[in-house]
Amino acid sequence: MAKKRVFISFDVDHDEETKTMLAGQAKLEDSPFDFTDASVKEPLTGDWKEKVRRQMGNIDLVIVLCGEYTHTASGVAAEVTIAQEKEVPYFLLAAYPDKSCRKPTTAKSEDKIYKWTWDNLKALIGGAR
């Protein structure tokens, strides 16, 4: 089975380490996904939202890492909106097991934040959500 191409949306000011850990999991032998692209700290030149739209045209799935301050991250909110507009599937993943994790402001009320375990991540990427 082909690996899913994944865009990782995350709060670049607070959750960089967790994004690195998630991207690292893509390198595992039994990983069901390839890390394709992610949020960036430095703004993209020009219309960055249009560039994200183009990037999302080449992916299968968006994983939104949710941390303590995700609800204040305007870039994550915009990326979730773009995923919704482009009808790219996405899911919310708790970036930390021991901290409160908040949804982006543009997440739907029915969007659930899932616990991040390797088995759970593989199931979520496989469509179990």
C-alpha cells in the first residue's frame, strides 16, 4: 500500500519539537505516511495562504498537532480552513500527553483531539476517525 503524503500543521512558536518527533516517525519502517510539508516559522513570501493551498493539492492528509496554545496560532487556523476548503482530510492530534491541548479556532465542533500513540497514529492515518 502506498504511504499517505502528510502535511503537518502546528504552532511554530510552541510545538516545533513535537513536529520534529512526528516527522521522524515517518522514517520508521512500518510508517504509513511520508512527511511532505509543514507549517513554517518564517512567512512565505507573497501570498503564503495561496502557497499552502498549492502544497495541500499534493498531499493526502493534514495532521494538526494541538498543544497548549494552538487556539492562538493564526497560521494553524488558516491551514485548517484551507484543508476544509480543499476537502483534504485532517485530524487533530494531541501534541502532549500531560498538558491541555487546545483545538485551532477554525476546527469544527465535532473534531476530536486524538491521543498520540504509534498504534493510534497508524490507525488514524488509515482512516479510523
